[in-house]
Amino acid sequence: FERRMIEFARDTTSRTRDGVRIDLMANIERGEEASKALELGADGVGLFRSEYLFMNANKLPSEEEQFTAYKRAIEGMEGLPVTIRTLDLGGDKFVESSELPLYRESNPFLGYRAIRFCLDHEALFLSQLRAILRASAFGKARIMYPMISGALELNRANEMLETAKSHLREGGIAFDEGIQAGAMIEIPSAAVAADTLISGSSFFSVGTNDLIQYLLAVDRLNDRVAHLYEPTHPAVVRTLNSIVSAAKAGNIGVSICGEVAGDPVMVPLLVGLGVESLSMSATLIPNVKFVIQNMDLAEAQDIAKMALETTDGSIILERLLDFYTSRMDQLY
Amino acid sequence: FERRMIEFARDTTSRTRDGVRIDLMANIERGEEASKALELGADGVGLFRSEYLFMNANKLPSEEEQFTAYKRAIEGMEGLPVTIRTLDLGGDKFVESSELPLYRESNPFLGYRAIRFCLDHEALFLSQLRAILRASAFGKARIMYPMISGALELNRANEMLETAKSHLREGGIAFDEGIQAGAMIEIPSAAVAADTLISGSSFFSVGTNDLIQYLLAVDRLNDRVAHLYEPTHPAVVRTLNSIVSAAKAGNIGVSICGEVAGDPVMVPLLVGLGVESLSMSATLIPNVKFVIQNMDLAEAQDIAKMALETTDGSIILERLLDFYTSRMDQLY
Ligand SMILES: [Mg+2]
Ligand SMILES: [Mg+2]
């Protein structure tokens, strides 16, 4: 069965029954995972977690080492897009290195992490941006900035990217001049003010794990409150809807990377809200593709409408489960 | 000068030049502060931080001790409303008591605090609710629940309140049958889904300090990221606006307790957004009253309109400062 699912995922396209294409992308942590993702039918890499190059090393990776890893992913995807998230350290991801100070924080999830850290460590950030740019010459790379809270940070990150490009131009080093960069939408303020991030973003990538945590003020790693982490909370559904609306109004694409993107129960809702790209563990792609191929866009839109009109998250979840179960019942 | 400000604050009403009344309420931590707040011109207590009764004691206060403290505040306000926030422990407020376990959390601000804790500790919560209810017989008390993330929690809190009332009825103990209870809006999900909290709330009280922290994913006590804590971020302005709109649509009052409520630069924006009640340190009341008496509602509404249309928080702040400065220049 598993083998047949893999063949199916590799050989068919991710389209709804009525022909709407939904890109299914892979989340990876190392360059060499790209080719496996391709085998599992990925339409690209939606999230390359670059911090793992830093966390699993005794010393910080050089620009050259990063370049090699990114190039490997990009070549492994054979021309499909590879979206590299710039360093997302902090929160619960730390590097034990004498080269980087380790800050003790009372609330690291509300602290000095991701883009906040990178904008303060210019040399480190520039070397990562140069490594990505250099790798972009070997296929299709995209850059995304984690933990953007507003336009000011996004603009500063884009300025750094321009600086990195000028370094390469000065050195006569090739890169993709058309490379796209976008903001991750994972902080509530970025969602509420998403329209202010359009001019600096070629796409939005919604990081639902963090977004839900901040919307609900819940650290889901904390057992005492994890029950409050509710992806179908009406505030989450509405917020996803307004992010998609802002992206459509601004004519940019919007993808989701977060656990909900790989959850076949949640996928109809996300598609119905207008999301066109989902990024997940590569091994989840076959299942999600199967769900997409067995539903219509109109059905998904009805589900989204129901979810936007329902004020009780547990009822939303129940109806999503009902849809998924009844669809599976029809198929088997 | 200070003495004249105090006389002015005590003897005049908080009305804009065009006659719109804005209630100026005091934040207090102990019952005996009420009479001083009254002297400084407070229209009531907008926030009685009940957890200080717990934090400053060697042992947890009994229901009787709580009753005495609440009654003292209520009598001290001479019939004006006293809004008691139920226990808001956790976050950065802990009790060192052998009676309550102290949980170690990686992110206490996203953890087991406030209503989350109280709903799990029924005996403790019920005894607080009974103490407030008993005190309500001596004046005008109101109850507010901190850290409500959605309707489920609010409904459970209100059920506990009904249980506490039934205990008193069984014992033949007097309380105000018309006592109001409301949700604090300080978690983004509560703001986004504020309409779902109307049926369980007699009023909303917006806790801007926490709300801004969660919207921006910033622990403002953390020096490395405190610069990102921006009360005029467009996402904050929009969120305040949508909370006020939900309250008006639901025909309930909305007040703000948080540092912005006592900041004369921010007050015109808050009034322009439609907030009718501000709660602050009692010593800030005279200044805020002075600002309110020297502006028109229409001016404030223009400021709110500007803020809602501006996508750069630093420009919003600049214009708020301009208004405040030019108004002060005219007056002196
Ligand atoms: Mg994240
Ligand atoms: Mg609070």
C-alpha cells in the first residue's frame, strides 16, 4: 500500500477534481533531503530550515558550507523552487557555540529570535544571504524571513539582501537576479497589518505553528496549556482568511508551512480559504495529494464559509472531521 | 501646581470640550488605595489587581480576608464602581506558598496563568468569587476575568460565578444580584473573536500591555526586543478599533487598562477610537483629565482616522505627539 501511495504521489499532479492546482511542498532541514522529497512527489521545497546547519555543527558553518548545502537542495529539486528560511534561531532552537552568545530569556518565544537576531548580527546574516544568492544560480531559490512583525523589519531585511547582492556583483559572482523574497506571517501583528508587508514581499508564507501560539498566547510545548492550542479556533480561521485576502489583494502568492498544512483533515479548509501552496514533511505529501484529488474546490469553499461563520472551534473541527471521514467512506 | 491639579481633578468632570464624558478609573492593588483614588478624581476603580493580596502574604488569604479587602475598596469608592480582576497569577507574578505549587515554565507569558490557572483550581477560584460577591452588597462591584482566549473559557468562568452565587443564596448571604462580569481582551484571539465573547460579557476591559506583547510577540521586559514593543503599530491600532467596534455592535461598554490609558499622548487616539473609560494609576488621572477637557471628540476622531489610515507606527506616534504638543502650546 505504502509503495503504491508513493508511486501515485510521484506520478500524479496535485489537482482538485475540478482541476485547481495546489502545490505540495516539502519541509527539509538538510540539502540531501531534497531528492527524497522529489521522489515523494513534492512540487518544491516550501521550507528549508537553515538553522539546522547551525545547530548540528560544532562550529558555525562558513558561507561556503552553507552555499554547498543550499546548492545541493536546489540541484536536488531539479528546477523546482526551494524556499530557504533565513536563520530562525532562538525560541526553542539554540546553538551552543562559543562564536554566538547564548541569551537567557524569561520568555524566549517572545524574545530575541529569528530576524530580530539576524538584523543585529549583520556579518552572519549577510554571509547567509550571499550563500543563498550564490546557490540561486543553480536552480530556483526563494528566501523567506521568519518572525517579521512589521514593515520596518521587512524593509531592513530586504536592504540587507540588496547589500548581499551588491557584494556578489562586485565580485562578479553569478546569482539569480529574479530571486524572490517574502515575509513569513507568523506574528499576529504581521497578519493584522499584512497589507503593509505586500510591497516588500514576493509571497507570504504563513507559519501556522507560531501564529496559532501567539494568537492564543499558548506555548504548545507546555503540557498545562497545550489543550488551548486550537487550530480551528474562530480567531485562527479568521486570521488565515484575512492573510489570504491581503495576499490576493496584493497579487502575491500565499503558502502555509506548519503542521496544519500536512493534516488531511485541515487541508480542505485551507484550500477553501484560498491557499494555493502547502508545505509539509515530505512523507505526508502522498496523503494530502490523495485528499486534494478527491475533493472539489467548491466543496472546500463551502467548508471555509462554514468555518468563517461558526463561532465554536470544536464544531468547526467536528465538521472538518465529518467531511474527511465521509469522503474516505465514499472512496473505500 | 500639583495641589491645584489635584483640586482641579477632584472638582471637575472628565468631559471633552464638546461634552463627551470619558470615565477615568484608577488601578489599585489594595483596598485602602480606593479613598486616595477618589481624592484624585477617579470615577471608579477600573482594575483592582487582586493577586497582590496573594503575593504580599505569607499564606494565601482566606475568603474572609479577601472579602474585607474588596469591601474596603468598594466602601472607599462611595458607590462608584470597583472592577475586581480575578486572580492573575503566573506570567511574571508568582506566589511563594507551600499551598500552591510553583510551576517552572519555558515561556510563562504563554503559560499557565490567570483564568487558565483559576479554572483548574476551583476551590480557590470559588472562594475568590464568593468574597467579591459578598463585598458587592456594600456598593458597586464588577468582576473581570483575565487572559480569556475564547468563549469556552469565558463560559466556564461564568458558570463558576453562578456556582458561587448559589453558595451564597443557600447560606442566605447578601450580594448584588445585578453584578456585572466581563472578559479582559488581552489575547489576540479574544480580540479577533470579540463578537463571540459578547453574550458572556457585560463589558470588555482591554489589557493593552499584554495585548500588545502578544500581537507583536515581544516580551517587553526583555531588553533585547523591548524596542519592538510599539503601542502605535498599525496592527495595534486596528485591533483596538475592532475590539471597540465589536463592543458597540454588542451594546456593551469598553474600557482600557494598560499603560496607554494613562499616557496623555495616547489618550486622544483611544477616545477617538470610541473608548469611553480609561483606567490608570490614580496619580495620572489629573493629567489625563486635563487633556480630555481640552480637546473635542471630533478632533480625537480625526486622529483615530489618521491612525487607522497610516501604515507606519512611527508616523502615527509623531502625529500624536504633534497634537499633544500643539495643544499644550495653545494652553500655556
Ligand atoms: Mg516560526
Ligand atoms: Mg494582563
